[in-house]
Amino acid sequence: MVFLEIKDNVKYISVDTNVGVITSNDSCIIIDAGGSKEDGEEILKLLSEENISPTAAIITHGHWDHFYGLLKIKEKYPTKNVTRTIKSYKISI
């Protein structure tokens, strides 16, 4: 796993599913959280190496490979906010 910078305060962590990281000073918002407890551990390790702690997590959708990493992240940061996106779809036939 590597911590890569896209631009200024926008970064990502490459796992099975990319994890977005938006930083502000020593805190961040995580976008998606990987697909396993091990992913969550690795995400926490990389954030710790950068002296960044998450203040919230946004889960883009309900597939397992986007949220199972939260199990470890929530163990370390139990009071942090987790949000999922809400979309409605209209299908015309």
C-alpha cells in the first residue's frame, strides 16, 4: 500500500479499492475504507506515518470492498462520523 498525492491536500491510498484522503493540517476525511480489517490497519498505519488522523469517513456505496476497513478504523476512532452517500435513481423504460 502506498500513500499518493493527487494535488495539494487531496491524496489516495491504493488498496483493492482506492481510498481517498482529503487532508487539512493534521486531520483528514477518508473516502471509502478498503475491503478488510487488514486494509483498515494499513490505512491507519499510513495515516499515522503522515501524522494525520481521520475526523470522518464517507462511504460511496454499500459494496464490501468499500467499507470493511472501517472495522479497524472505528476501533481506534470510535466516535468519528461515518457517512454514506444517498442517491435516488429514476429508470425509464
